[in-house]
Amino acid sequence: MKQNKLLTWLLLLATFSLRSNAANYTEYYQLINMAEETFVLKKDKSCFVFYDKAFKKHKPFLKDPFIASQIALYLGDTLKFYDYLKIGFQNGLPLTAINVSPLIKQVNTNHFQKRIQAMFEKEYKPKRIDQHIMDKICLMCYQSDSIKVNMGGRNDNFYKNENDTRSYILDSFLIRGKFPNEQLLGVTTNQMYLDFYKKFNRKDVYAGFSGMTNDMPPDEFELRLKCPYNIILHSRCFYSEHKQLFYQAMLNGYIHPKEIGILEETAIIWHNDAETNPAETCQKPAYKICYNIFGKDPRHAPQLFDSSEQGLKQVEENRKNIYMQKYSVDQQKKLLEKNTGIKFFFDFLDR
């Protein structure tokens, strides 16, 4: 009992220390939210002032300068288009990632493509990473996928491997106010996989796997680091048990507010999945309206979506509490994504 109290006290002390010393990304999130809201409301260049302040404040999440560059292209401001694209390249944006934007693909002139290529070659700076950590996480995730594929599904060894990975993430990152995500290790690319397979003499466990086709979009199109986040999503308990640590990592700029929302809603959804690790025995989260991320899919808890006036009011309050973009703005972004070809959303939603 005394040891448990001591551990709790030490964690609280560490959290206080992290809040005192770490970078605070709250202004960055607010500026990006304001930039997007200003654009969807006004459809003019006044949104750029918020983007400019955000990118001067902190290292961006790669999707933000990429979205800003598309907005600039849509508004006919080619100087801003190249300025924001350069910010993306300087922070590790893969060249292939720009092909996810229908708007950019529409401008298919040789001069346009050559200028982007030349800018990438001049400005691109790969993310400086700890290769030892990257290798360790990749090996953990590779082992997890191998077990699942070779055994034809989840089993005790699969659950143990993923539990070990989550424990490593907790002990090495979360208790220090961090998460091994884009800001630490960059985003997943196809080249990353090729380098990993060559370095460790491994093969793609999903090659020829049922449901996997050659015309699937490249991993660069998601602009995120896939492995550690996916493994967190596979647990119905881990996020809720360490919610405050994830929140602190978000404040420190190591995980995006939208990802926090997805983790919270997924934790509820996974409690309805009979295939989820039976050894996880945390208390089932109370059904409530969260962030209206997953929509009206009947497979999900209906209490996670509400379009009533009172429900939308609660959704907007919940989003505000974690610095997530307004639901009303996201709805407008979905319409613009369809009508303009601007790619706004890069969210991985694991069921």
C-alpha cells in the first residue's frame, strides 16, 4: 500500500514538473483551429495570419502546413502555396504525400511538378530521430503483426506482445510527458518499411494477405506514425487508465487533439467487441456523447453521436476542452474536401 502511494505521488510530481518545463502547444492548436475556421467562413486569405503565427510558434504537425498550402493554391496565392509547402518539407513531409490532394493533382503541368520537385530536393530535411527507439518500436510492431498473421488472428501471444509494447510506451514516454509519434519519429513511409526489412532481413507479413491489394494508397497519405498509435487503439483499457498522461503529452505537442478524441471514443467502442483482449478487466467507460468522430455507424455505441441541439452543444464543449477543432467547422471541411479537392482529414479510425 505504501509503495502504491509512493508511486502515485512520484507520478503526480513528474506530471507537475512536465507541465512546468515542457513546451505548451495549446496556442498552436488554437491558432490552427482559428485558421481553418476563418477559411471555411470567409474563403479568403485572412486565414494565413493564423497559420503564420502557428508555424512560428512551434514545429507543426505535418498535415497543417500541407492543408495551408492547399488552401493557398485554392485561393490562387502561389507564393503562399510554395511557402507552406516548404515548411512541410523542412519538417519532414514526404514528397509522395502531396499526391493525396486531388486539388494539387489537378495542376498537372510540367513546370508545376518540376518546381515542387526542385523545392523538395532543396528544402527537405528528414526528421532527426533516435534510430534505436525507432528500431525497437518497429520490431515490436512487426512481431505483433507476424503473430496475428501466422496464427490467423489474435491469441494470447498476440495480446502479450501488444501489452509489452504498451508498457514500454508507458515507461519510456508517457510518464515523461511524451508519446512516440510524428514529432519524435516522423511519419510512416513506404521507404521506412523497405529500410526496416533490409536492415533486419525481414519480409512484409501482409504481402499477398487477403484484403491487401496493390492499389492501396501509400502510407505517406496518412501523414502519421502508424505503429505505436495503432497498438494503443487495440486496447480497451490502456487509454482510459492513463488518460491524464495522454492529455499531458498532447499539451506538450506529442500527440494531436484529434487523436486524443479517437482514443477516447475507441476505448468505449472496443468494450462492445467480443474479440478484444479478454484479460483486460478495466471498468467499462460510461456511455456519453464524446466528440461525434465516428458518425452514425450502427456498430458503434449510439451514445457517441448526437445531432440534437443539446447533444451538439455538449460535443462542442468536449472538443473545446481538448483543443480539438469545432464539430461545425469539421462538417464544413468535409463539404469543402468534396467540392474543392482540398484534403483536410488524415485520421486513422481503427474499429
